[in-house]
Amino acid sequence: GLNIDDYVYFTSFTHHPFYKPCILEIPDNWAWKEYNNIPLDDMMKIIDNAVATGYGVAWASDVSEPYFRFKDGLALVPENWAKMSEEERNNCFIKSCKQQNISVEMRQQGFDNYETIDDHGMHIIGSATDQAGNKYYLIKNSWGTKRNDCDGYFYASPEYLKLKTISVTVHKKSVPADILKKLSAK
């Protein structure tokens, strides 16, 4: 019952011009599908608008990082992760910890050196805030309900999405008008 023409594909990498279609160079894009390449802030704006207006987001992401813990129901990018003790790392999944500030350069470097790969697709269905007021996205995973205590769902920080998102697919009605205008002007 879905009309595929109602959905728009987005990515955000600096090795392609923004607001233009590009071929995303990933193994799963074997059909050479074109994506709209947009700045990272616009990609996050699209995700936020889709969730706020009741649309889901098909999310292609990397889940291979040690701070992606499906069992614990969280995907984070804690600041100073490499310098933390095991106890400090584990505490990040119990109480709120400071997240790393993600830049577009970090994101691009991760893609260029294959630290960020296209290894899983999921569904962003909502958002929430924790007890400290930090925002998270509610993600429905396809790994079933027995691998974590959250019935197969988990929360991902905006920083995780900024760093590890390969692409998103959204209903065209959920794309903010100012972004559509920039895409059509190019």
C-alpha cells in the first residue's frame, strides 16, 4: 500500500555538492540509487520534522561501535570514550553522560576511512528526553524482542545520528518547505 514516489532519500557527506542528487558509494547501493545530498543540520531538521509531524524515518546507520549497545537500549557518542575506564563507560548507559560534539568533518572522516559503514537499517518512530533534559530518538530495531529489555526498541542520541547515519528516507510531506525549495532551486 505504499507509493514509493511519496518517499525521498537523503544523505549528508561533504564529498558531493549539497542540494544536488548524488550516488551514495556504499555496498548496499548496488542499484546506484540517487540520494539528495544536504548539509548535516538540514538532515537533522528533516528527521525532527518527520517525527514531530507523525511520520517515521527509515534510517540506514552504522551499529558497529562499542557505544551502540542494543542490549542496554542506547546508542551514544560519549565524550572522551577512548580515555574512559570500563566502569565510566558502563555508567554512561545507566545515567546521563556528556556527549561528544559531532562536526561534519568527523562525520566525513568516518565515512572516508570506513569507520562508518552501512551495516543496518532501522525505523525512527519518535523522540524523548531523559531525566537531565537530553533528547533521544526512539528507534524500532528488527533484531526482535529478546536481545534487549526494551521490547526491541532503543534510544539513540542526536550525536549518534549525526556521526553514524548513512542515509534517511522520509515521506515527502515531512520535508520542511525551506529544504524542498533549496533542492528545487539547484
